Amino acid sequence: MATVTRSDIIDAAGRLFAERGYHGTSMRDLGNEVGLLGSSIYSHVNSKAEILTEVIDKGAKLFQASADAALAAPVSAPEKLELLISGHIDVVMDHANEVKTFLYESRFLAADQRAVPLEQRNTYEAAFRSVFVQGAEAGDFKRLDPVITSILTLSILNAIERWFRDDGRLDRGELTQRIVGFTKASLEKE
Amino acid sequence: MATVTRSDIIDAAGRLFAERGYHGTSMRDLGNEVGLLGSSIYSHVNSKAEILTEVIDKGAKLFQASADAALAAPVSAPEKLELLISGHIDVVMDHANEVKTFLYESRFLAADQRAVPLEQRNTYEAAFRSVFVQGAEAGDFKRLDPVITSILTLSILNAIERWFRDDGRLDRGELTQRIVGFTKASLEKE
DNA sequence: CCTACCGATCGGTAGG
DNA sequence: CCTACCGATCGGTAGG
């Protein structure tokens, strides 16, 4: 264990915020997690809130990178939807701490700081909306309200970390196919 | 404002826990919310954790009452599913504080106290599972894994409080129909 | 990154 | 239900 970096602190904070919540984690807990005193954390950051902001931003950027890749793929809308879904599942499973902090701890940011993740969330959802619209225009999907459809799809995707374990009887690929199936069923034209 | 009752305290705690989280709410905050000093709360309860337990239990019982009514109705499985869905939506919208506390603050119960809401949750989910099984046996639904189908359906239903406002362009009845439609589409036989 | 510390606040209690 | 208080812990700072 070499010297502790800012990045180590952000990682550790993700773990603790996800598990105990922002208000359930003290600077001393965090120091202990990285092998420092609580007060020594202030050599790396200016405040506890700054750490929360950074963990959340990390989660948001992971989601956006996934969406950017899906939208850039030279494939049809139904295939883009599959990429969005499997990409989201990968982010949720591989970066569970940042995702949980993004989902459940953003509300503890100061009001003026909350605008950023809210906007990031909206941009990310827009990727889903655009694919539903594209799919409808190409005649692949039924024409449903893309706003509601995106919200319902993301409701399923965000809840995954609350019940799915990678080592269960269902593997990640099967999970993805179930969710793709469930979602696409509602988009099918009769 | 007559004298403060235990029930007033549980109600106020639901409001504060939902908004600020369990660890973000102090006994002094809670006292202030009901017009007492923080220390005076201890005339009504034994600990802060006891209050959390009670708020969560209130939420769990509201959900179960809805499920019991749906299962008892003398109707077909597809209609029971609609009752389960609209009942869940009503509980989420009419008792948002207890629901949010149930969903997001249960993890702050001591390990041995967490077993109760977990079991309540499982019993409630079992109502959904049984309706999916009944529907498949009656030939109304495609035969899908009832465990996964229940989880995906409840993922959508529990997320409602995160985005739906009763005064938006979509009213509650329309919301219910969208969700019933989205869910049933995946259950339809070709 | 530690030592040494700050004022504020925490959950909770004794005694009336 | 308040007064008066407990020891513990909170986020954070000065100075090295």
C-alpha cells in the first residue's frame, strides 16, 4: 500500500456511501477505510460534500459513456436498445457503489449542486428516448410515448442492484435477455 | 394542536426519514416537527431505531392490505393483476413517506431487525407470483418465470415515487393503464 | 499526513 | 413534557 491518492479516497467513499449512506459515513470512517485519520482526508479534498459530488459524477459519466457507445453503433434501433440495456446492466454490476450513490445519495447534495446530476440523468434518458423514437420511425417499434417508455425501462434497469447477484442461478447474459424481452414485448406491433 | 401522540410522532418521522433519511434526521429535528423537545420524544418511544421500525412496518402493512384485497376479489388473474398494480400505485402515492422509508431506509435497521420487513416484502411479492402462475394455468398469460416477472413488475411500481407527480399531465388512472399495458404486453401469448 | 484541537450536535437519561 | 445534563462523535482547522 503506497501513498493514498485522491482516487483511493473517492473509491472508498463510494463503497461506504453505498453501504451506509452519506449521512451514515463519517470522515473518520472514511479515513479508516483508506488507512488515514479522518482529518488527514482534508489534505486531499476540501469537504465531505465535495467527495459526494465526485462519486456521483463518476457514476453519471460511466452511464453516459455506455449510452454514447450504444448510440454510435451502426445498427438498427432494436439493436441499439439492446446495447443500451446491456451497457446499463454492465455499469450497474461493475460499478455498483458509484451507481448506488448516484441513485440514492444525490438528494443529499446541496440544492445548487443537485442540478448537475439531474441534468446528467436527463441527458442519459434522452438516449433511450431517441432510440424509441428511431425505432418507431423505422417501423420496428409501436409508437409509444418515449418519455414514459424510457422511465419504465430505466426503472427496471436501476432496480437490478437491489436483487440481482452475479453468482445466482441466472447469469448476466440471461438477465439481459429477460429484460430485453420484457421491454421489447411492450414495443411490439401487433 | 392537542397533545402529541405516538402516532403523530410516527407520522412526522415518516415525513423526515423520507426527505432527509434516517441518519439525516435527529431526535431534535423530529421533536421540532411535532412541537416538542428532542428529549421529550423519549416519553413516547424507547429509541430512534424503534421509530424507524414502526414507520417501516406501517408501510409494509399498507402494501399487504392492498395485496390481500386483490387476491380476495372473485375475478380472473388478469383482473387481479390490474388490482395489484392499481393498489400498489395507490399505496405509493397516498403513503409516499412510509413507502420511501420502507424502500430506502430499511437497510439502516440493525441486522436482526431487518428480517421482518424482508419477510413482509417476500410475502407481498408472493401475491404477484401467485397471480402470474394462476394466469398461466388459466391460459391467460404466457408461462414466464413468476419470480423474475414479479421483480420486474415491482421495479416499475416502486420507482413511481421517484418521478410521478399526481398533478402532472398524466393522471393516476392513465399511469395505471400505461403500467398495466407495459406489463401485460410481456405476458401476452402470441 | 499527524497532533491537537474547535464548537456544534448526536442519541439518550435522571429527575421532576 | 421540560430542565439539565451525559459521554461520544460530528465536520473541519491550525500548525507543523
